[in-house]
Amino acid sequence: MTSTFRRSPLALAILSLLETGPMHPYAIQRLIKQWGKDQVVNVGQRASLYRMIDRLDEAGLITTTGTDRDERYPERTTYEVTDAGRAATRQWLAEIVSTPRNEFPEFPAALSFLLMLTPETTADLLEQRRAHLAARLADQDAKLEIPLPRIIAIEDDYTRALTRAELTWVETTLADLRDGSFTWSHEELAPLASASMKAAQA
């Protein structure tokens, strides 16, 4: 089953958290947020969480253990991880941790077509990105005050390192744009684009 079920960060989070003990979906979502995993796992929509839980259940990676009934809340189905789910978790972790994969994020894709914009517009947009990155880094640093063992929040080390590296790159590129050492024009690029198109169509 591990070879046919398409892994995802959300599936990995659900399986991993259920290894701490049986839980209902609301508790899973709450624990993801309490441990700060919502910075790397998208649980903004509870419907997505429920759909993934249904898929994991159908795949035999988790199973129901019962339904909680409380007058204050709707009925809540509790789930636990199966042996197949434990095997999938370890297989996915081994593959993800050991082998880098090109995940095709949006920002590098946009950078590859900056020639559609002017250097001036690009500089203005990167200045906005610089401000967002600086704010994100400050927010990430503030979360260091939350007392969690390093192994629980180790992804924070990684995301802060990525944010710092991107902020440094943006600031360096901005400096090159501002002093004119990095520039371009549509007039210069048009012949190159035309020649490339003709070669591709040949």
C-alpha cells in the first residue's frame, strides 16, 4: 500500500501524530498548530484534513477505534495508526530526508520570467518581498521563545535558515538592480527570444 498511496506533508503529519496515540481529527489539527507544524503543513481548511483522514482510512494506513459522544460537541471518530501506516511513515521519512526533490515552487518559476518586467518594476517588487521576508524571520525568531524540544521543532531551524538565505539573496539582487550592475531591456532580449523560438520549431 505504501507504494500506491501518494504521500503528502499532511498525510505524513497525521500518521506521525497518531503514533503518539489515538486521536480524533480536531485533536490532530489542534496538535499540529500547538507544535507549530502548521508552518510546514497546510491545515487551514479542516475539510482537507477530514478528506485526507478518509483516504488514509480507506488505504488501511489508519483505522477507527470508536466514537466519542459528548453533549457539548458533535460525535468525534477516533483513529489510530496501523502497522501499514507505521511502515509508510518510516518509508516516506527515509525517502524525503535522504533524497532532494525538485518541488517546482512558484518563486523560482517567476524569477525565470522576470524579463517580462522592467528592472525598475522588479526592484520594487523585490523590495516588497524583502519586507515580507524580514517580517517572517522576526516572527520565526519570536517563536523560539516557545519551550519545545529541538527535535519537535527542528523544521523551524530549517525554515529560518531558508528565510535568512532568501533574504540575503533578495538584498544582494536588489543592490545590483539599484546600482545598475544588473539590468536588461526587451529590445536586447527580443532577438534572442526570436532565435530560440525558431530553433525550437525547426
